Amino acid sequence: MTQAGEQLIAQQSANQQALTLDSMVFALLPNLDAEAAIDRSQGKPADSYIQHTAAPLTVGYLHASEVVYSVVLDSRVGDFDYNWVGLLSGNTVVAITTLATQSKHQTQGDQTGNSITRNFLLRFNGAQALTGVTVPAATWQIDFAEQLNNLQSTVIALATNQTRSDLEQLRQAERIKQLS
């Protein structure tokens, strides 16, 4: 969490005003060391570094003190690279994450794009109440691993059955050929 984010949270809490986090910014900062500690005093990057701004965000709570902000950039969004992601309230950067440079591609013609999901977990006393989030994150933070494993098993079973059927047809054709 940034220092400005901490100050905003304290201010909104003291004034009994809701905290609204409304966008995620994706930027490509030159010479960024993704392994270095994040400078908590940094603000929003210059416009020339910003590659994409995503809004609205999907929001849910995990606990009274934990709120998750999420965005999905589907294959219609791109093309850009990024190594910095910020969670914003207006122009105030509340939280930052840095990472090795990532590429985001959109689908163009025969070239299939990629989809990415980015999440921020904010943890502070009273997070759910201050943000006014009433939806549990479990309603949309879905683990698709089981469904994908089931789909993979189904595809393998269908391919195996088709291969067996094809082999049986070949054997029958070979028997008919031998009889003629």
C-alpha cells in the first residue's frame, strides 16, 4: 500500500466517507527492477508510460478487514507491455505491484490474443465497511481447475473412443479386402 493510499484510507475513515477504488492502471516503466522493494511514496506514472487503464473493477470481500479488487483484460484488449500495476481512487495511487515485463495481446485476424486477470487484496481494519463492499469474493473468485481437469478428461476419453472406433473400421476394411 502506498503512503498516499494509507493517508486516503485514514482521511475517509475519519470523515466517515466511503473509500472508492475505481481503476487499475497498467504502465511500462523503463529500467524497473521488479525485484526491488516498492517505493511507497510513488504516485501515478506519467501519461507517456501508461499503457492501459481498466475500469470498472470487480470487488468482493474476503473478511471484514480484506477486500479484493479484480479486473479481467480479455482478448479484445491490447497490444501493450507492462511491468507496473496500480490500484487507484481517482488519481490517488492506493496500491502498487511490480513484475517482470508482461505482454498483453488482443485477437487480430488469425492471431489469438491472451486474457489476463489482475487482483489486489487490500487488508486494513474495517476495509469492508469503509469500501461498502457487500458481495463476498467467493461469488466471483472461481477456481476453474476442477472444471478444466474434467474437460481434459472428457476430451481424452472422446479421443480414445474415436481412435478405437477408427482402428476397428480399419480392421474391418482390411478383413473385407482380404476376403475379396
